[in-house]
Amino acid sequence: MRGCPYGTHRVIEPKGVLPQTAVKIDNTMEIYDNEILIDVKTLNIDSASFTQIKEQAGGDVEKIKEIMLNIVKERGKHQNPVTGSGGMLIGVVEKIGKDLEGKIDLKVGDKIATLVSLSLTPLRIDKILNVKKDIDQVDIEGKAILFESGIYAKLPDDMPETLALAALDVAGAPAQTAKLVKPGDYVLILGAAGKSGLLCCYEAKKRAGVTGKVIGFARPGEAAERLKKTNFCDVVIEGDATQPVEVLNKVLEYTGGRYVDIAINVVNVPNTEMATILPVRDNGIVYFFSMATSFTKAALGAEGVGKDVNMIIGNGYTKGHAEITLQVLRESQILREIFESIYA
Amino acid sequence: MRGCPYGTHRVIEPKGVLPQTAVKIDNTMEIYDNEILIDVKTLNIDSASFTQIKEQAGGDVEKIKEIMLNIVKERGKHQNPVTGSGGMLIGVVEKIGKDLEGKIDLKVGDKIATLVSLSLTPLRIDKILNVKKDIDQVDIEGKAILFESGIYAKLPDDMPETLALAALDVAGAPAQTAKLVKPGDYVLILGAAGKSGLLCCYEAKKRAGVTGKVIGFARPGEAAERLKKTNFCDVVIEGDATQPVEVLNKVLEYTGGRYVDIAINVVNVPNTEMATILPVRDNGIVYFFSMATSFTKAALGAEGVGKDVNMIIGNGYTKGHAEITLQVLRESQILREIFESIYA
Ligand SMILES: NC(=O)c1ccc[n+]([C@@H]2O[C@H](COP(=O)([O-])OP(=O)(O)OC[C@H]3O[C@@H](n4cnc5c(N)ncnc54)[C@H](OP(=O)(O)O)[C@@H]3O)[C@@H](O)[C@H]2O)c1
Ligand SMILES: NC(=O)c1ccc[n+]([C@@H]2O[C@H](COP(=O)([O-])OP(=O)(O)OC[C@H]3O[C@@H](n4cnc5c(N)ncnc54)[C@H](OP(=O)(O)O)[C@@H]3O)[C@@H](O)[C@H]2O)c1
């Protein structure tokens, strides 16, 4: 039997919507003829989601496991009901539906990372083996399904799997940064010391060039120090991205009053919309990649201060995003070392 | 005493954020030296918000009043806690802070519409006089405050106030449509028969021209029939915007398989993100104006189906948006008549 390429055939509630929008999907592991069955090894939980789960669990690993199992039991997928977001996974191709066999570049046994969100991926967790609290990764025994329209990447053999997983989780961010930043641009990156932050800073500097400026904004601490050492940023400003006026003043102080051309938000906590909007010049670009972004806070907040800026919703996908992101890790020795020290 | 131009001096909770983000602001009506006091006449509640309130009240006018009064009592502003959105207001300038006097083009007694959201405007409601359930407008006795950075428009004297209020409430939508649509574009407008929908259809046709196509999508009914009669659209397709695959198929059937260049969402109910995304071509534009848009549903939904589209958050403000919108009502006799029949 053939399913809808987008997976509507597995939506239980509400009817007619796509799996990401659904509150419950069917996670039975008999595949349709145009689906792929994956034997899952590791989940990479979206940072905004994992931050929320850790907080709810008070940091307790057993509670984290319980929350995760309950989410999948209730929804048939790992979609955090508070943040709405998912993450992605790596695993081994176990079975390919007969309508897809031979038509795609995958065979049984291939190691892949899914590039669609866990928030729409049918998932069954049989056992949680290991919760790596500091890097948002969770090793499990379980199965998942990829729809016909679902995208994936074969894992490269020149880097550890968990490293590739970490980078691919946020592949949209550096790829979009590469598209948006032009030579001479002043670029502000909020959450610059995080995973996507580091990738975006590297990519932004490469594009903005010597005539541009990359301003990294990060919470004070070890990660900020590490970012400074990379020299990706022309300056690293320390502070709290939930305090918009403070962020604005610090940025303008550094630039001597010039507003930035582009601000990129890769923070993983709520209420950072206005700190991203205020420092941007009229007709500049505000790029929200954070899953903790509120649509109304951005739309009405910008209006509220009369800011004529172009605000973009960070699409997790853009053409070639996986290749671009893995390439960055090959290109930059410093980045590779940092990612290896954390994720490998 | 002088307040922050953005109004942070009135934020009670949480500290440091801007008034739109705040859950509670100070609505005492003694103004700071850089604030403006307005004697409020009518509120125009945001459509997504008013739809939610009406639903919660089961359509009962007394319950609607109670919900509205409670929102303002709790928050010091009319911000719907479910949708996060506000609306705008018209009223008469009652007092101008001494730091602003003479420096702005307003004097006491001027009739104005605020162009910043009610979700950040300090408001006191003394009495609700009249709830106009069908047009989202509520006459009140009360006061409001405009911050120094707040934008406003003097009410034109060539049209009824409530008509100007209705149009100005959604001024961002036609102004952005004018900027985005290029000659020859195929444009899909979801919620085309609504207030912003009509304005956007008119503006889109003007820009797309004879070589372009404007596809209006609306729920079957009186409003859809009215839209057809305007001839703003090359076609009006009837259906339900919460059913993405259905919308996609109907659009492709009309275009003969060509995906659209731009989709504009001006619907007032949740779960219409994917119907907006699916019919758009690669590298096309998805413009979300609806306040019922979910950031994560858009970002992860697009990724989930591997759609490389540029998704824009509908900024309520863009330069000249009030003038552009009022001009449309002067330019188009049909539009003017429809708006007068509903709102005047
Ligand atoms: N659009 C998409 O498709 C997509 C896909 C994947 C991920 N995402 C989103 O992208 C965001 C970043 O993900 P990630 O994996 O890069 O997360 P990450 O590595 O955890 O980085 C987040 C960074 O934000 C910093 N931060 C937190 N609160 C802050 C504050 N108040 N002020 C300044 N900085 C603050 C964190 O600092 P500390 O370490 O000090 O807390 C951290 O460095 C997340 O919101 C995630 O949900 C989006
Ligand atoms: N970004 C901003 O700054 C900003 C400012 C103002 C307003 N807005 C938002 O813009 C949106 C439109 O506002 P508006 O004042 O133009 O609202 P409106 O006049 O109520 O129009 C909404 C339209 O959507 C239609 N609709 C509802 N459910 C539908 C469905 N399932 N399928 C197809 N059509 C459907 C409605 O049809 P029925 O009449 O049959 O229900 C109506 O024609 C709202 O979400 C509002 O919150 C945004």
C-alpha cells in the first residue's frame, strides 16, 4: 500500500493536516510501500526542546527519560508540546518500501541522519540507553519511519557519527547565513557561542569579509571564551539576550552608532525577539532560527517600535544545507576541534 | 519625568523586556514627559484574537465584555493570552508630554489611530459601550498611552472613522504585498475574502499585472461571492485552508501544475501554515500575516517536506503603510463600497 508522500496517511488527529501539525500520528512500524524503516541509534533533541525538558525534569535523568517516553507514547513522535519542536536522528536503514527501492540512493544497512524534524517522524522508543545531558543527544533502541518526501543524508566516513549528527541538526543555520550575508555587512549573532552560533559566526565572517563586521553576542562563560579564541568574530559581546535595550546599547557602543545589516538569532530560550530586532537598520534582515521564537512577539514587537525590517522564519531546510555544513567542519580546523571536543 | 522611548519604564513583569513581551504593564494614566495620553473611542480587536474571544464566550456579548475587561485588568493592555495579539484603537489626543510638545505633528484634540499593537499599549477601560461582533470593533470609554517610539496616523476627513480604523488595522498587509509582488507573478492569497484579503488581492493584481495570476482562496459563502464580483482575482477557489493537500491540489489544478511564486496568508484561524507552504515553488516567498501563525509549525513544516522557500514574518509596520492603505480605499471604488457597507 502506498501512503501520501507527505505522510498524511499516518495522521490520527486532527484529520487532513500534515504530520508536523498533528497532535497524534500512527507509529506502528509496518511500512507503506513508499516509506523507509530506520533502526534508530541516537536522537539529537532540539536545543530549545531539550532545555525545556531538562528544566521540567529539574535536571534528573530518570525524569528526562520519563518525559521523553511519555511524549512519544502520546504523540507517536518526539514533539515537545511546549516548544513544538523535535530534533533529528541517526540510524541504519532497515527496510525500504518497494515503491522506493532502486529509485533512491539508499540501501539496507546504510547509516543515515534524517534531515526532517522529529516533530513529524513516526518514532517508537523501546529503550532509552543513555542520556547525554550536555550535548542534547540520547542513545536509544527503537525504530522510526521516513516518508517519501522526507530528506536525509548518508553519514560521512571522515568524521565521528555523533559529530555529524550534532552539525546536521542545525544545518539550516550556516547554510542560510551563507545565502544572506554580503561583503561589507555588519552581522549580529545572538547565541553565538552555541552549536549553530559557532557555525554561523564562521560562515558570516567568511561572507562579510574584511570590510564587514561579525558581532558575536553570548552569555559570559567558558563558551564565550572559546568563541573569542576562534577569531571568527570581530568582537564578542557578553550579556543577556532577553534584555533588548542592553543588547542594543552594547552593539551601538561597539559600532559607534551604526545599526547592523543582519541579525541572526540562534539562542535557545524565549523572549529574545526584541534584542534581535532593535539593533537592525531600516530595511535590514532579522533571521530567526531559534525554535523559541514567538511569531506574534516578533511581528507585533517590530511594529511596536516602528521598525521596518525583514523578518525571516528560519527554514530548517535549504538546498545543499547538509553538504555546506559538513564542508565547514572540514574547512575549519578550529571548528572541527571544538566540535570534536564536545560531540565526538 | 522622561520614560524610555520604547516604554520599558512601564513594564512590571518580567523586568528588562519591552512592553509587547511583558505579561503586565503599568496602565496608570499620569503621563511621562515623552508620552501621549489618548481619550479612546473605539478598539479594533485583532481578528485572530477576537475570533478566539468570541469562541471562548460562546458568542455571548456579556461574556465577551467580561473577558476583555479581565485581560486589561490583568495585563494593563489588551493582549489576548492565547493568541498573544492585540489590535489598535482610535481616539482623541488628550494630553501631550512636555518633551514632545511642538516636536510632533499632533495637538490636543486631534483624532488619531494608533499604529502600534494594543498588545503593548497601556490601556484603561472604564466602560464598554458597544460590542460590534461582526466587525471586531468595540466602543469604549477609556484612556490609552502612546510611547515616544509609537506610531500613529491622523484620521483622514474624507472617510468615516470606523472605516479608516478597519483598514489601518491591517495596513501592513497590502503595503507588504505591494513590495513583494512583481509583474508576472503567480500569487496565492489564503483568506482572500477577509479584510486584509480584499486589500491584498487588489494590490497583488495591480502588481502582478496581466501576465501574472492572482488566486484567491476563501471559505465558500457570501464573502467569497463578493470577492468574485470584484474581479481582483483571476480565480477564486473555495475550500478549507486547514487542509494543505486539498489546497495544493486545487491550486495546481487551476495553474496546470505550476507552483506559485508567492503565497500570502491572511487567515484568522490556526493550522494553515502548510497550506500556505506547499503550493509555493522552490525559492518562492511565503508571507505570513496571520497572527494565528505558529513559528515552529512553519519552520519545521517546510523542512519536513523539503521545501526551500523564503518564509517572512508579517511585520505590522512598513514605511508608508498607512498612506498606502488609505490610498487603496480612495483608488478603488469597489473596495471602498465593500468597506463602507461593512465598516461604516
Ligand atoms: N529552524 C530550525 O530548523 C532549527 C533546527 C535546529 C535547531 N534550531 C534552534 O536553534 C537554536 C540554537 O540551537 P543550538 O543547537 O545551536 O543550541 P545551543 O548549542 O544550545 O546554543 C544556544 C546558545 O544560546 C545561548 N543562550 C541561552 N540563553 C541566552 C541568553 N539569555 N543570552 C545570550 N545567549 C543565550 C546559550 O548559552 P548557554 O550555553 O550559556 O546557555 C547557547 O550558547 C535553538 O533554539 C534551536 O531550537 C532551529
Ligand atoms: N501581522 C500583523 O501585524 C497583523 C495585523 C492585523 C491583523 N493581522 C492578522 O491578519 C489576519 C487577517 O486579519 P483580517 O482582519 O483580515 O481578518 P478577517 O477579515 O476576519 O479575515 C480572515 C479571513 O480568513 C477566512 N478563513 C477563516 N478560516 C478559514 C479557513 N479554514 N479556510 C479559508 N479561509 C478561512 C475568514 O473566512 P470566514 O469569514 O468565513 O471565517 C476570513 O475571510 C488575522 O489572523 C489577523 O490576526 C496581522
